[in-house]
Amino acid sequence: MSNLPSVPSHLVAFEDHHIRRKWHNNEWLFSVVDVVGVLSESANARRYWSDLKRKVEQEQGENQLYEKIVQLKLPSADGKLYTTDCANTETMLRIIQSVPSPKAEPFKLWLAKIGYERIKEIENPELATQRTRELYKAKGYPNDWIEKRMRGIAVREKLTEEWGKRGVKGTKEYAILTAEISQATFGLKPQQYKNLKSLGKQHNLRDHMNDLELIFTMLGEAATTEIAQTKNAHGFNKNRVAAIEGGKVAGKARKELEVQTGRKVVSKTNYLPETKKIKKRSEG
């Protein structure tokens, strides 16, 4: 089973890869480095894009490509925002034509489909939820797991909306608060949790959780939302306290279940394909 797309709108999946994107001036703009990295399979996508940009400019005329590229701040793997070259569908199609790759044609079709789906989702937001369900199902996830994952997404969205209202700013602060909830719930920060499950930077931790891990994740985040509302927490510091307290509620429930069952909730298991698991074991 391969990695699935994260639900946040700044990420979308092509095969096993995440492509960053941002809704800007009424259209999707995609991270050029991400797209080029997928097509070229280069170990240094930024260098490849830098060289390709010079080549395209020479072929198509000076500054023509620059005029189409927009620099936007997108979240990186470390949770920080960095200025990144981005392009709309039309410009991305031009760039793709310059990358010799067997994935070029499938990627063009995917890109067109993403644009069409966004238009439909604006008209009917329920389509986005249905599409996510279908993606998980196509990857082989069981229906009961999918329902928990979808419910977890709704709980997470409610929490982040609450944080936004209460003065929590930016991806970095969201990541810190999320880590506090995870630490109090499971005794592990997200990166430690990913390491336990042998997941890479590109993997979404929650897409690789089992049923109980998803349930306690939801409990921690739902409790945090309730505590923030009840205590009227404003600003990062007060919401950090609420996050820790919310995580403790879930952590206490987790520990009680472990006492009653004699089994740990936190698990090394994940939904990686067997081929990737074998590769990771051989590398270790």
C-alpha cells in the first residue's frame, strides 16, 4: 500500500509523491521544484530546476519563463515557510515538455484533472471529501479505517480553525502545538513517531496509523479544541497550554486502555508497501 495524499489543500499527490500547491489569484499554482523532482527523479531537484530554467530560457527567449513564474511561500519539510518558484497549469505544461521523462504524459493528464476537480469542488465542497474517501479505498484501506481517518480530518480542521481564530500564527506554530498534543497523548513527537514507523519525510504519519492510534489522535485534538474554547485561550502560549492539557486527556485514556488490555497502543506497523519495507530493512 503506497502513501496517500495529505488532506491539507497545500498538498496533492501524484502516485507516491506529494506536490505542494497554493490557491493564488483564483487558480492552483504548483511548486516547480516538486514537479521537476518527480519527473526527473533527480537527487537534487533544485539544481535540476536551476539548470532546466536556463535551458528553457535559451530555447524560448529570455525572461519569457520568468514572467510566468510566481514566487510564493510554501511549507517545507521542517515546517517553515520558504519562497518557492510556482507556476499555474499552463506554465507547468510548458516546463514538463522540457523534462525527458516517461512520467511526462501521465503527469499532464493528472495536472489537467486536478484543475477540473478544483472547479467542481468549489461548486460542491462535498466532492472533495468523497474524492479523498475514494483515494484511500483505491489504495486498499479498509472502510472502517477510512471512516475514522475522515472523522479525524474533520476534527483536525475544527482545531486548526479554532487556532486561527485564537491568534495562533503560521505553519510553524501549528506544528509546535500539534507536537505538544502528540507528546502528551503518545509520549512521542510526530518525527519520533514517524521514525518508529520507519516513515520518510514525504509520508503522512496519520495515513499510517492503526485504528486506535487514529482514535486517540482525534481525542487529543478534540479535547484541545474544547479546552481552548472553555478557557478562552488567546495567543500562542495559552493555546500551547491547552494543547498539552488536551493531549493529557487522551494520554490518560490511552494508558488506562493499555493497563486493561496489556497491549501498547503505539505501534511500529504502517501502511507502506511490502517492497518499501523490505528495502528499509535491507538498508538498516
